[in-house]
Amino acid sequence: MHVASAPKKRKNKYGAKKSGGYASTKEHKRANELKLMQRAGLITNLREQVKYVLIPTQRDAAGNLLEKECSYYADFVYDKDGQLVVEDTKGMRTPEYRLKRKLMLYVHGISIVEK
């Protein structure tokens, strides 16, 4: 008799382990640090997973979809000393991330702070 085994959990390609609802333990730790900083009044308006459209959806004259939008999701966005900070917690800087980082600067004029 063959007993079906439970489906195997997929490992993250870069070895990151999910923690506390975050993509990695590093991101979880940074979220906790930022929450403490906000409570202490060092930063304000902390937000997570903020979407920035880098290239909008492309459609032809009839409205048919040609290409979906390309977006970047910032891990954390907050205000510090009157400045907007867009922060990403990176363990591995993939080619896709490096391209999106460049597009963030070009399209939105925002330099991503990497932690």
C-alpha cells in the first residue's frame, strides 16, 4: 500500500527563511527595529510593502494588453528628519533587483536604502 507523503516545502532560492510573516528573518528583525524607532519618535509614517510602478501597463490602440506593468515593492517606507526613506532589506542583490533599483532612481528620483 502506498501512502501519500505531505508535499515538500520549497526552499527559498537564496536560502532565506520566512519569519513572522516576513520574507526573511533579516527583514523581520529590521521591521521590529523600525517599529521601535517609530515608537521612540525617531521615524514617522512607517509603511510596509509599498508599491511603486516603474513601467505602466502597455496597451495597443484597441485597448488590448501588450505588457503588464513592472512594479517594485519597497520593504519599508518611512519619514526621517523630514525626508522620505525607501528601504529594502537585501541578502542577495539579484539582477532584477539591481535593474528595479536603477528604475526607481530614474522614474521616481528615489535612491533605495539597502539594509
